[in-house]
Amino acid sequence: MSKTLTTIGLCRRAGKLIYGFDAVAEAVKPPDSKVGGVLTASDLSEKTKKEVRFECGKANVPVTELPETLDDIKQVTGKRTGVLAVLDDGLYRSVVNSISQ
């Protein structure tokens, strides 16, 4: 298992992860958004990626595409989803940093 997936699993166990497009879109809405950043799966449809970037752009929330697929993410979340919101800035940075390692 990759370091990125391990870090996402940590976010889930800490209760700092929201998954699914609708739940994430609701969580990033200003002014009371507590989302540190949004992650998308590498094999997510271009249409959905565009919608995610649009919603996050309105709220000034960073979006990062993961090298992992929907099925890879399912291993750590238990749900096949391609859109994840991390509710902590530090944990979000940890996930992003683990991608480049």
C-alpha cells in the first residue's frame, strides 16, 4: 500500500475525511467551510473533475489529483469514491507531500 493511501486511511480513522461528490460539495461551501483540501482519484471522469474544481474554486479550496484509482481508494475508505475532502490543513498537506515521495 502506498504512503498516500496510508495517510488517507489515517485521515479516515481520525474522522477528518468526507467522501462522495455531493457531501464534499456541501462541505466546501463558504463561509463556514472547514475543508483543508480536496483529493480526486486519477480515473475520475473529466466531467466530475471539472465540477469539483468549479465548486472548490468558488470556495478557494485547493484540489489535488491523486495517482491512485477509485479501487485503490476503496481499499482504505471502504467505499468506491473518487472525491475526498480532508478536514484538516496539516493532514491535507501530509497527503499532498506523500504523493511527491
